[in-house]
Amino acid sequence: MITITKLEKAIHLKFVVNHLEIEDVSSGCGESYSVLLVSDDFQNKSTLQRHRMINEALKEEISQMHAFSQKTYTPAQYEEYLARQKKEAE
């Protein structure tokens, strides 16, 4: 079974992590995870290229899950995302 801790370690081993959020979206049974990863590794990469990078790097972990979703940002994109969220909340 994949845990948040195992997934977090795998991501930190394979990516430069500026910010990471991992959520077990399977009510605690460890079968579905949602990941938000902010990394300098994503500079000049399309969303598809980023997702392929993660899928390849985490293929062993993902193969043990029922579902896996991901959001990927560069640090600059993440700052823009946070600014939009803040504006929407006001």
C-alpha cells in the first residue's frame, strides 16, 4: 500500500520540490491520491511533459493506486495561482 509518506519521499528523491501537497482522496484507504507539485524542474515544460515526467518517475507507486491526479506548476505559475485564489476569496 502507498502512504502519503512513501509518496512524499519518492517525489523528493526525483524532483526539486519548491512546494508539495499530497492528499489521500480515498477516505484514508491509500488507493487514490491528489498531488500538487511546484518545482523548478517544470521550467519550459508543457503540462503534458510535466505529467509524463511525474508518471515516469512515480510509475511504481502509481501502479499500486486506484487513481492518481496531479497539478504541476513552476514557482512563478504557483504564485499567480495563489494570487488568483486570494482574489476569488475576497
